[in-house]
Amino acid sequence: MPLSRRDLVRGAAASAPALAFLQALPAYGADFDLARLISPREAWGELGHVNRAMGPTRLTGSPAHQAFVAWIKAELARAVTPAGGAVFEEVFENYPRWSARSWSLEVGGHPVPVASYFPYCTGGFTGARTPLTPATALAAPGGGGGYPRADGRAALILDANGRAEGSLVDLGAFTGPGSIDWARAAGRVALVGVSVEALSNLVPGASYRLDGSWEDGKPDAGPYVSRPAPTGSIFSPPDIHNATRAGVLGVVLVWLGISAGNAEGQYNPFTVPFSSWPASSPAGSDPAATKAGIPALWVNADVGAGLARQAAAGASAALTIEADIVQVSTATVWALLPGTRRGEADEEIVICNTHSDGPNIAEENGGVAVVDMARYFARVPIAARRRSMVFMASTGHFGHRFLGSGRDWITQHPQIMARAVGCLTLEHLGCREWQDIREGDALRFAPTGKPLQSQVFVTAPTFQERKPGPPDPALQRIAETALSATHDRAAVLSGGAFLGEGGGFHAAGVPTIGFLPAPQYLCAMASDGEISKLDPAIFHDQLQLGVRCLLALQSTPAADLKGAAA
């Protein structure tokens, strides 16, 4: 059973500083009612259903993603409509979705194992995005943000089928912007190592302040665990668009510093636009002057070491990617659940958000969690729900810069943002820890037997620098009180970079708790959607954590939530 706040304060396991801290806390979330929350069996069954019927990947605008968004919309409506709520959506038309059908690599005439492809590397799109338009009322959808249909003139889809053949040239390791001289491989195929450690260190763990660590309801549960991970590639993606510009025919990228098992299926970096030149962007480009992107594939470090030797011996390489670019509609969905002050001048709003798109069931299952939060609070009597609530799942987190995900929603809803007093962002629930384990000279990707340590961001809302602290005191109290009543293994952090979908709300000045576990397999595509690496008990415990945080955001005075910013 979860420990109560009283149990924890009385428990001998807590250190003196933690005891003093918790004894000073208001009893936020004391009205938590487990009976209002979906049961563990139902929650896990629902997650499995989404993974099987709408997966195993839900990349932006794909049929599986569209089905998941429709499911979220229907379940939100089923939850909030009986409680007087309503559901809305913002549809973004003609998003240029890239999808790979097949890919292969041969070196010296022999097939080479490929870990994954570099997303959106081939082809391109030249159309410009329409401006976002604000909603006409608080309870109304926003507009704009779509793209024109390709017409072969101003808006052009460039062929996404790519084949490159030429001598293989080893250009060394990519460690950040300007580290590769692409001109050396003009007219040839480039071999480039990518240091996971170097890119991960662009946002180092030391840039955060550890404000508390928890496990099984107990404080002082060890250090913040920050290890290099493949998602570090989003901080400084290999600049394949510059390779296109330089006349490189194709690129073979090597994951350096991680195991073959960890490298397999990684959909990274997921933040890059098409690798055309100029790189495709929402601003559009001149169709007559835009060069289609080139094929780029990832291999693991062991394969890469062999390719380096072959490159030195003058071997040739052939890369092939068969892909499509199809314009599709994709939507952000959200529900508004009224509080007792709905429509009054002093109405305040609490937001619970996530995104709906991703390459597996960890990234992203926040849509399921947000539905579960909406169900819980729709069962709370309105007299106990003073603040109105928004439950939102945005599209475009994996939109390769063509869409802004939650930041689009923020721009479209100034009326809601003006009344927002707090936000809880939920992402990547239920994860167990897997790490690369060294065995002699080799690395093996394996479970550690522990829950993954969650990152819980509680940075003061005005803080925008990549250095430690300060925390928002009220948000820290809310998070740690919830952690004292649940089992989650978590690090409460402030400062650094406010990663994830909570970053937009934090940047807009809304006091935000960002719940962001980040496993090594966060962006890995797998036949089972990586559900075998998740745990039903962890998933349900983190649902409880989310409810407790939202209950506290409901009851904490708005002035206290922004206390550190005053």
C-alpha cells in the first residue's frame, strides 16, 4: 500500500532534513480517492489495447496515430460530457508526413546490418505554413497552422526515394555543429560517427539542481541518475542538410558509446526537418532552388568499426531508402471540465497535458494517462472542483518542426492561458530501467531490475537558464508530498532545460510540474511497441501520482504557485 504523508513523517527511514521539510507541508491532495481512479487491471488492459490496435508506432499523422487521437477524443468526451464538460480539436491540414517503406546498405557488395534510418532524410517539401489563429472564445478551438496542398509549383513535394552509390569516406566523429567537413565527401558516401556522450552532455545532469530524490515513499533515495542516451541527438542533430548542400550522395551514421541492442530501431533525432537544401521548414522554400535530401542510415558501433576499416581500404557503399511523403491531417484534442467558478471573472484553470504521437507505447502513453486524469476529476463533485480543468493531448511532438505541438495550443488559446494557474505534464509512464551493461570490452543492453528514475521538473516559472535552480517552492511541496504517498523512484529537479511538453507552459510563465521519465529506449521502434519494458504497477502508481499533483494544483492558492517568481 502507498505510504501516507503521516506514515512517512513518522517513519524512521526519513532523514532529519526531509522530516522537517515534510512536517512543514500543507496536506495537499488529502482528498485523494482511489475508487475514482481506473483500476490497475483496467489501466494496463487499456494500454495494451492502444498498443495492439493503434500501434506499435504512432508517428505524427500516421493511420495508427490518427486512430489514437480519435480514441483520446472519444474517451475524453465520454468522461467529461456527463459532468458538463466539452471536447474540442484543432486540425492541422496537409502536414507533409514522411514514412519509410524499406531501407538497406551494402558495402563492398555485401549487405550490412542497419540499426534504423535517419528520419525525414530524403525528399522535401517547399510549402509554407499558414499562421496560427487564436480561438474566438475560451471554450472554442483555435485555427490555422496548416499547409497548402502540393501543386507542383509553389508547394512541391520532392521525391523521397533515394539511392546513393559511391566510395565510402570516413569523416570522423560528429560532436556538434561544424564538427564535420562534408565537402570532403562530395560525390561520395560519408561515414560519420556520432558520440552519444558528447551530444547528451550539451544538457548535462549538472545543469539541474537535485531538490529531492524519492523511492517507495521515502526521501533521500540516492543521486539523480543522468546517463548519455540516444535522445541526446536531439540537442544537436547531425546536419545532414549541410551534407546535401555539399553534394554528398549519402550518409552512414554510427552510434558511438551505446550497445547494439540500444541502437536498434532508434527513431532519432526526431526534431529534424527534411534534410533538403535549404532544409525544409514552416517558412517554406523556393521550389526551383530546393535540392531533395539524401539517404542516411544508422548502424551500431560494432558495424561502424568494420565500415571504418573498409573505408580505409577504399570500399564502395550503396544506400537505398524507399519512402513516401503524403499530406495528411493531424489534430490536437482537448477537453474543458468546468469548475465552480466557470464563466465568472475570477475563473482559474488547471491544465493537464501531454502529446499523442511517438514511436512506441512509452513515447507516448501520456494520452492514456490524460484520459485517466479526466475520468477521475469528472467524478469529483463540482463543489470540490473550484477550478476549471483542461485535459490536452497535442500533435506534432514528432512533427519534425512542421508543427509546434503544445506550443501551438498555447498560441491558439490566450483566453485559457490568461486564467491558467498551474499545469501538470505527464509523459512516458510505466517505464522500467534498461541500461548498457559492460561485460569485458562489450556492452549489453539489459534490464537493471529497477523502476526507471522519473525526472520531475519544478523550476520556478520565470527561470529560463540552463543552470541549476531555483525550484518553485509550492511546486516542490506538491511533487514531494505526492511522492511521499506513492512508490515512484524519482528525482525532483530545478534549473537546467525544462524538457518535454511542459517546457512551453513553463516558458509562458505558468507554474508547471513536468513529469518526464526518459528511458534509453524512449524513441526505439520495436515490434511489440516496447511494452515488454513497461510495468503495470509502475504505470498505475504514476497515475496516482498525477492525480495527487492535480488535486494539489486545484487547492493551492495561485499566489503560492508563483511564489518563487514574486
